[in-house]
Amino acid sequence: MKPYVLKMATQPGISFEVRRDLVPVNNRWHCHKEVELIYIAQGAGTLLVGDHVRNFSAGTLCLIGADVPHYWRFDDRYFENAPMTIDVIAIHFLEIFWGKEFLGLPENNSIRQLLERAQRGILVQGRIKPLIHSFEYLLHINGPYRIISLIALLSKIAEWTEVVLLSSGKVSAGAGVLEEQRINAVYEYTMKHFKRKIPLQEIAKVASVSPNAFCRYFKQRTRKTYSQFITELRIGYVCKRLVETDSPVKLLCYESGFNNATSFHRCFKNITGRSPLSYQKTYRN
């Protein structure tokens, strides 16, 4: 699925962008030439990186490589009449902004390897508070210390042990207005209606293709079937509700769109590696 290619507008006098967003931006499937280092201080939703689907919430820190398609889809409550506030610090930089020879220096092996791994998307976990100070600092610093601070932050992440590679492999990026409209229509429609059965004819109509063509198209571009995608969205929804509420597991099973408890428990364990109650206990603690 070809993402929208986003062109970043770098301000005069700076070589890379650091910004704070208080409202959702780029809320679509897209990619860009810049590497993205992003910290979600406040906000929640669904993150798509390549062929990976997961929830994100306050405290999420990710490094996403250049030209890697992704989608920070904030929950609907952030777009309502009285929307909730988000707080996101995003850093965008070209891999060669510091010169073509920089990453080839032996002292920068760890940073070069980090950026290579970022082609799959990297989730940084654990006690990340020391890293967050650098994000705040970069918002206000100017001059050469700005570049030094970014290098120091990337060096720390390169040595970080608690990281998760998200996508199973690099998903090819492409461009085209029609492709952008098609995939965003599919994603938006699915995220709004995944709690009920979505017939193949229905979603194929959203994509303006035949049912058979849609199945081939989706599988070719995402390396997964459409039913797998919906299952991941449903399990992600249940995971979020298990942590945020005291709703019974059986209720969440049917609320999320599953019509069979046995199938739900099997899918939940396949995706998360544990039972719903075990998941709830772990993440609440």
C-alpha cells in the first residue's frame, strides 16, 4: 500500500526539525525522507509501522527510519467537539544532514546500525525518563549544542537494551494520490467499524476495487490478510480496555467484534503471548 510521501518544511537556520504538537498532525498513512524520533507525552491511539499494528499511549518512544510508511492514528476522542489534548515531541532529520561521511566514521558505528534497525521501526521501552530530558532540551537549545545533543540522544538509544523491532521487515514506500486516498479510506473505515463484521464486498467497495483484487492487493502490500489486520485491531482494543477499565473479559470479547470466546482467547494468546487476565495483571502492575 503506497503511503503519502510527506515533505517536511525545514525552517531557515536549522538543519533538522524539533517540534511540539498539541493537536494531531499527519493523521494518515504516510512516509518521509527524514528519520522520525518521537515521544508521546500525552495521547493514545493506534500505531501502524510497515506491517505492524499496536496501541500507543503516553510514554511511547519510537524511532522510525527514513521512507518507512507509518500512521499515528489518535483515538476518535481527540477529534470530537471538545477534543482532548495531546502532547507530542517529534524530531525529524535526514540521515546525511551532518555530512555524507559522518556515519562512516568508526566512532559512529552504533548510530549507523541504529538507523539501519530503524527501517523496521524501533519501540524504546523501560525506564526512559533520562531520554525524555534530551527531548525537552532539544526544544530550546540552539547552535552547535543542538547537533551534539541529538547525537548524544541517538547514542544512548543505540546502547539501550529494552527495545522492540516493530515491522517484520522493510515495507517498500511509494507515492501517488490515488494510492494515498485508497489506503487511508481503508484504514479509516476499518478503524471505525472493526467492532462489527465488515464483509469483504463492503471494504472492497471502500477501496474501489473488486473483492478478489482487494484481497491480493492488501496481502501483497502488507504481508498479511485483511482478516489478520482486523483481528490485530480487535485484540489491541481489548488490551487497551483491560488496562483502562474493569470490564469483564467476556464482555470485551464480544464488544470488540469477536463472536466466539474460544477464537478470541486463541487469537489473544497468539498475538500477546499471554491470557487476557495475565495481560491485565502485568500491565496494571
